[in-house]
Amino acid sequence: MIRLAGDDRDGPKTRDWEVDNPAPERIVQSIATLDGNRWTEVSVTEDAPFRHLSIAGGPDLFLVTGESIDGEILQLRNPECGAEEVRLVCGGQMGIFERSDLVGRDQAVEAVSEFLDGFPDGFRSAWSVE
């Protein structure tokens, strides 16, 4: 089963939410709500075999990380952007990231499509795999 989850931070209150077996459109819509303030993270998880993808940040830049079926740690990168430091709220926490570790909305949505398809052609060069 695929599970979509996210956060909703309204002042001091946090309401996490989940949807089982979401349509791809619902996942894209959830990524579109990420504003780096109230909505700061969306994750897509498959239970068996376990794999996970997190899209955090917003509204323009996103940290995309995850774990493959084989337990490899994944991060989508944008190496041509350089090492400029960027402040971004991910999962409700302010962090400082290198710009090369962040991607735009279209790249984040494409990463989810690759994840849902099981990376049929392997990992593109933009993926850091450890």
C-alpha cells in the first residue's frame, strides 16, 4: 500500500494527515501546497517492500530525500547550482542547506513519479545514492 502523509502547522498546533493509496494527482496537489511555513513536508511511503520519499520545504525550493527498497539513502541534487547557503523550513524545522541540495517544484514532482514507477531505468545522475 502507498501512503501519502504531510504536516499542517497552524501556529502552535500541528495536524499531521495521511491518505492511503492516493491518486497521483493528489500527491502533486500536496506538493503544490508546500509553502515552507504552514505546510512544510509531504512524504510517500510504501509498506512492503518498504521504501520512502520525502519532499520538504517550499514554496520554490525543496529538499527531496528517501530510502530505496534496498535500504539505500537517496537525495535528489542540483549540482550546477553551487554551494550558496539557503534557509529552508523542512518538516517544521529551519535548516541551512547548500543550494545544490535543493530542487525546484517540477523536479520534486518528477522525483515522485520516478519513485512511484520504481525507478525502472535506475537512478538518474541527479540522484545521490548512498
